[in-house]
Amino acid sequence: MRIPGPLRSLSQGEATVVIEAGDVRGAIDQLDSRFPGFRDRLLDPAGNLRQFVNVYLNDEDVRFGGGLDSKLEERDEVSIIPAVAGGVRRT
């Protein structure tokens, strides 16, 4: 799994973490078991991805595929990408 800069404090500074799981949800569970706090940052209380968190399986947003139940194969890359919003409005 690729961990974005803002969440690396949870992963003890690791930018990538090797996880063995059958699906994306299992990968998040394993990541949280190893580095507590990830589940709360990534999933809402109902167990869905938080609105401003994107998770990609290889180059595809899981929301447009199998969601958190997307199956993982050996060597797949899961990337956590926080949504970026904001900016300056010029008048």
C-alpha cells in the first residue's frame, strides 16, 4: 500500500507497506492492525470510504469498480490518495 505524506505519522514514516489481503477492505484492516488509526481515518462509522479519501487499486479508483470488495492479486498496488480542495478565490 502507498501511504500519503499526511498519513505517514500513522505508519511510522513508511511511504509503502507490504500487505497480504484478499481484497481492499482486508488490506485496510491489516494496515489498521499493524498501524492503529488507519481505519478511522479512511472509513466512516458505517465502514464506507470517507468522502475526501480516494483509494486506487493500481490505476483505478475503487469507487468505480468493486469498491472495498475489489479483489487483490499478488503485486497489485493500493494507493491512498486524500482529496485536495480549497484554494484562493480571486476577485
